[in-house]
Amino acid sequence: MTPPDAPGLQAAPDAAVGGVADRALKAAARHSAGRTAAVAACALAAACAALAEPAVLGHALDLLLRRDPSGTMWILCCAAVIAAEVVLDAATVRLAGGVDARSTAWLRRRALAALLGTAPHHAGRYPPGEVSARLTAHAAAAGTVPAAAATAVTALLPPLGGLVALFLVDGWTGLAFLAGVPVLALLLRTFARASGASVGRYQQVQLALAGRLAEALAGARTIAAAGTARREAARILAPLPELGREGRRMWRIYGGTMARTGALMPLLLYVVLGVGGLRLATGALGVGGLLAAVRYAGLAAGAGAVTARLAAVVRGRAAAHRTATLLDLPGLPQGVREYTGGPGTLELRGVRLVRDGRTVLDDVDLRLPGGTTTAVVGRSGSGKSLLAAAAGRLTACDEGRVLLDGVPLEELTGPALRREVGHAFARPALFGKSIGAAIAFGARPGPGERTVRAAARAAGADGFVRRLPEGYGTPLDGAPLSGGELQRLGLARAFCGARRVLVLDDATSGLDTVTARQVEHALAHDVAAPTRLVVTHRATTAARADLVVWLEDGRIRATGPHARLWQDPAYRALFGWDADPADGAQR
């Protein structure tokens, strides 16, 4: 019996995704159906060879004891059966490894596609460390289930076949062995139940520990600046005692099963040997028959192979439940229509968004005429970023819809939508081998060097990029970038390529006043997108917009030009002003 593998970093199985996990495992098995069938066939053939070997060996021994000339031929048959069993076992292991790899790769691709195909707020529910664990250790453990299940079925053949053959060789030896079978079945059932629950608890604690570690690594600079490294180390390692308890409990279950089956198996074999010896003494059983009976009793007692495969299936299904939480992420549906052009008029009609059972954006009606700049302002938590996400279909509306030149965004194809609607964020993530590739990332069609440089100039990034060792060819991971420079590159990426709508979600918050004004000028004159939706905290940005949308508690409180809204003291307070509008003195 093989000891259980150390589980990966996983959370406790969620019953709500159990059906998804089982469907995913079945689909993974179908993906490698031919190879899985080959595994089952080789395992079945190996089991048949194992069942034939005691009978052939016993018959050969009887012939040799009688000095029958045909005994030599039966010895050769016995050697052939043993060789076939060895070769088939090796083939089973080799093929099972291939099935494991293919199933794991399939699960990882599906889970990654589901993760990238969902709305960002759904993907953001899982910390990066946890997502990594689910896509690596969890998927690898789940990927072993198809082959393990196939071999677990065939692993039952030697014990069952051995028991039947034992009765065929001599009924009394079969009855002697059968007396201990209920105890053996009870042990296996108890092991399966207790092992699954124990592994789940162990993995849940591991996942908690991994989450704390990932959180600390993300905030390493803050921890260093605060001088709290020792306290954080203690916090990260706090679950270790519980992890130790769960680990010891898991091994106690496994060790207890091993000890009981280890004591039961020899006992059963001794009983069979004793009964067989008595039958030999009375002449009811020959020497070859006794040898075959003992070998078949050994096969019938081979619960270790079944237990090991059962444990692999239990671990794999527990891991599949965790991977299935990614597979169960709701997709962000795309349509089949292509965008046929227009002025870039963006409309939000009765848009409502719900997060964790709470309405965070409610009954939003808004029309952004093509070629205009609209600023969205409001206090923190008012729903500005969610409005921007809904406007660019980074999230689906729970009610209402968003239309671009009369076409609902959900009806556009994915490429058409992303070609026409661009985004820039307060904390952009850059992708690509070089600075130039990071600016061009995602632009459709692929922009040339002149387009990339023009976008960088519009975002105020061209100057510092040129000063880098290799300019636009500087490797991205080797470029020392400040927060403001990173934000400017994110803006350049959003500017790169002709787009109908440009959504800036607080994308100038890290820029100095001069650079921010340069970007605002570029938005008005140099950027190709005719329609711009800008989430901002800057009064100057709102003042330069054609229209200002004032959000409060998820609803539109007011819309209009900045100059008119400025007459409202509550509006001025959004930007830190509390004086009379004619005074201009800042608080």
C-alpha cells in the first residue's frame, strides 16, 4: 500500500461545485478516452495474467512431481505468463502517466479559460496565490483521477477473481478466506470516508497558510517599512499547529488502516494455509493445488492495490472540487455581431449592478454623444469604477444594457468589442517583452512603431522611455518604473490604435499636474477615440469635460457642465473646496 501524497494547497471542498467537479472529471476522461481505454485494457490483461499464473504454476508443479514430460512445456508457459504480467504492468504505468498529463493539461486549460473569460470582479475573488495553487497542484491531483479510476476498477479483478478461483481449487479454503472478507470491506469503507474528510481539512488549513504568505509577499515593502517582519512571520505561521494536527490525524487514519489490514492479511493467509494443509493430508488437495490456493488467497487479500487507487481517487476528487471553483466562474457572454461604425454614441439604459447581494449601481440612464468627453465624479464607494466597467463591458449588467451606436455591447463579438472600446486604469498591469510591446499589447490590428510612439507622446511617456537604456526595446522586467511612469504607459496602451470609446478609470491619479494637463489636451486633440469616459478626482479634469456625471450611492445625483455643478457646495466638497465659488480659495 502506497502512502498518500502530500496534498497541495487547497481549500475545503464546496458541495455547491461538486457537480461541476464530477462533470469536469468526466469530460477530462473523455478527452483522453482512447488512452484511458488502453490503460484499462492493459490493466485488465495484467490482472488476467496474474489470475492465470497460480493455476499454471500449480499445474506445472504437479506435472513435475509426477515426472510428466509435459511439465517442461508448462514451465515455459508459466514463464510466459509471468513475463506478460510484468510487461503489461509496465505498459499500464506508462500509459497512465500519459493520461494523467493530458487530463491535467486539459483541466488547466479549461480552468484558465474560465478564469480569463469571466468578469474581473469574479476573478478577483481569489487571491493570486490561491489561483496559482488551483491551477497547478490541484489540477495535477485532479488529473490523476481518470487513470486511477480505470485502474481501480481493474484492481478489483485480482481479489475477486482470486476468491472465485480459490473456491474452484478447493471450496473449504475459499470458505476459510471468506470469513475475513466482511472485516476487510469494513476497513476499506472506513478508510475511504475518513480519508476524504481528513484530506479536505488538511488542504483547507494549507490554503489558509498559503493565502497569508501571498498577502505578505504582496505587501513586502510595507512590512519592511513598518518593521513588522517578525510579527508577520508569526501571523503567517500561526496555522502550523492546526496543520500539524490535521496532518497527524490524516496519517493516523492511513496508518491505522495499514496496521489493521496488515494484521488481517497474514491471518487470512495462515488460515487458508492451515485448511489447505489439512486438505492435503487427507488427499483431497494436491501439492500444486495447495500452492495455487495459497497464491489465490494472496491475490484475494490484495486490498492494498485497491486502497492505494481508492486513495488516489479520493485525493483527486477533493482537488477537482477546488479546481472546479474556477470552472464554475460565470462567463462574460459575447455576441456574434460585428461593429459597422458610427459616431461613437454610448448609452446606458436602466443599468443596475449587484455585488454580494447589495445594489451598488442602480437605475443609471446616461447618454454620451459621440465625440464628447464625459467626466464621472463622486466620493469613494459611489460606484464610479463600476460605472466605467459596465460602460466598457468589463462586467455584465444585472439589469439594463449598454449600447454603442444603438448596438448592445453583449451582442458584439469579443474582438469587435475590444477593438472599439479601450480602457486605462489607476494601477495598470503591463504585459510584453519590451516597453514598446507593452504599449502595443492588445491593439487590433497590430500597431506599427510610429503609432506606438505617438501614443506614448500623447500619454507623456515618450520622454522617459527614450531615456531608458534601449528605449522602446528595453525589456519590460528590467525597466525601473515609478508609479506615475507605469500609469503613463497604461495610458499609452489605451491610446494605441483607433478606438470608438475610451474609458479612463482614474487613470491620471498618479500624474503630476503638468503631465495630467498634457494628457487632457491629448485626449481632446490627439487621441483617436471620439468618445471618452473619464473617472476622475481632479477638478481640472472635470472642468475640461463636455459633461460631468455626479454619482452618489450608486445613483446619478446630477449631470451637467462643471461650471454649473460648481455652484453646489456639496459638489465643490468632492474636490476639497468649501469656499464661495467666486472666491476660489481651497480648504
